[in-house]
Amino acid sequence: MAVMRLGRIAHPDGICFAVIDGPDEAPAEQLVAKEIAGTPFTSPEPTGREWKLSDVRLLAPTLPTKVVALGRNYADHVAEVFKQSADSLPPTIFIKPSTAVIGPGAPIKIPEFATKVEFEGELAVVISKPSKNIKAENWKDHVLGYTICNDVSSRDLQFQDGQWARAKGMDTFCPLGPWIETDLDKLNLDDQKINAFLTHDGHREQKQDSNTDQMIVKMGGILEEISASFTLLPGDVITTGSPAGTAPMVPGDSIEIDIPGVGSLINPIARA
């Protein structure tokens, strides 16, 4: 399959997958969504219908059966949140349900019983085919492309519950997008920037300013470890962990996760 950006859009006649065509870093007014028949997990066939991206709404670019995440995969984040060394608190695997997934621009809705909710900007990959027991050196054979995940986390519930299902799996707690970048060689995973910007009371401040060179387990190892336990299906999402810089967010804020070469994922924060 040729390299491209693949998105999922709501257009005047319904919902479809589409190729998002136009220059990198261009505003929505310069991008075109070109409808494809079926799904991205076969050879995309254009239907001939297209719209300016500014005239349609981007949805989550995939409908995963599950989002499998690697927690505590950045040493600086382990020290920041858990107040321990990554040497004594190794990475861990958890799942966010499909009902947590939302797309760009959709509000992250915080229930009143979650009193310390934070963002976590993460690089993620979308699985291309049924996969089990992936070998680390062959990880690209099983991946459709990169996307961005905001692993929204209720810190109070995370530590209160002792396990993370509720704290990280609530409705709207898994924004994905803005699309899938299928050029797997576009990013240097040993030196890839990850940024997050929180807007509060009209003031935009950079919170995460980090790099994938801080990852403890690298991409191939992540997919090998996760697929040893879980059969991964087309469209499933694997997130690779959050660097330091996470911070609380409250209704009225907005959060932007930016990964150069992939795009920006922006979501407002609201009360559930």
C-alpha cells in the first residue's frame, strides 16, 4: 500500500474512511478528504467523492476492539507520577475499552467523582492484520501506521482502586487521531518529539516537551510483549507510554497533543 494519511470522517451523507490529502502541517482548509470504499485494512479504493477537510468532521481514525497500552514506559514519567525509580517499577500492560475512544474535537467528559484527571500524550500504532506472537524485528509487518493517543487518567481513582481499569477506561478517556500516518519510516523512533499544550483560562502552556529516546521498551519489544498475551485485530491500537509533563485539566480547558510527522490531536474538556 502506498504511504498516505488515512482518516475517518463524518460528511453530509454519512461516515466513511478517507485519504487525507495535502501538505504536511497544512491547515484544514488546504487538506482534502478523499473517500475510500470499505476500510483501510484492504487496498484503499477511491470512490471519487471528496470534501475539503474543513467541511467535514474528523472522527477517531479507527474503531478498535481494544486499546492495549504500556504504562510506566518513560523513566521520567515514573518518577513524576509514582515517585519511584523505573528500575524498581517496570513497565506494565493495561487495556482501555473501545467505549473510551473519541476523535479529534470531541469533548473529554470528566465525571464529578474523578477529582484529579490528567492528560498523557502518547505515540500509538494501529494494527493492520490479525496478529499474535509478533517478533520484535518484524513489528512493521503488523502495523498500518502511527496515530496519537491521549491516555486520559484519573490519578485519584488510579491510586484509590489499585488497578487502572476505571481510572483510564472511562467514557471519552481515549482520544485518538487526527488520522493514521502510514509511512512507518517517516518517524525516527529513537529521536521523535512528543509535545502537549494545555490551554487554561485562555493561556496556552506547553506541558510535555519530551522525546521517544526516553522510552524504556522500544516499539518492537512493545508489540512482541503485548501480542504474546493478546491476539491483536485490524484496527486495534497499541500505545507506547507517556513521557513526563502530565498535568491536571478541568472543564473549560483544552488539550493539544502534537507529534511532528503525525499531526495534532486537540480536545476540549467538559463536565460529564
